[in-house]
Amino acid sequence: MTSYRIVRCPNSTCHRVQVTTAEKWFRCKFCGVNRKFESVEVLKVTNDGLIARNFCAKYVSLNKKVGFGIYKKGNPYSKD
């Protein structure tokens, strides 16, 4: 069974939240950084893809940011 991980990108200029199924390596869809999972902050693990997608969307909306990711304060790529 597939396990979905909701993770935050470890790159200091990105920090976006996204869903992944990878187990050993993490590659950010937005900034392209590659890291091992030991250095990635895992927010939640679930077996249901719909729950993972909804949790990711809720996490983004709770932080009052625009788009699919979380923008760090002072980020030059921020759309605020």
C-alpha cells in the first residue's frame, strides 16, 4: 500500500509544503532541491491520498499564503 508523506522543503528559500510518496530521497517540485529524507521535515504520514491532499491544502490555508506552497517571510519569490 502506498504511504503519502506531507513534507516541508528543507531549502531555506523555499519551505513549501507538498505531498510525496518517495522513501529515500526527496526532490522539491518547486525549487528542485534533492535531499535525503533524514533532512526533510515530515509533517504527517497517511495511506489515503485524498487525506494527504486535503491536509496539504489546509496547512497552506492556515498559514494564509497564496499558491500551493508555504512562503517564508522575506522570500523574494513570494506573491504577497
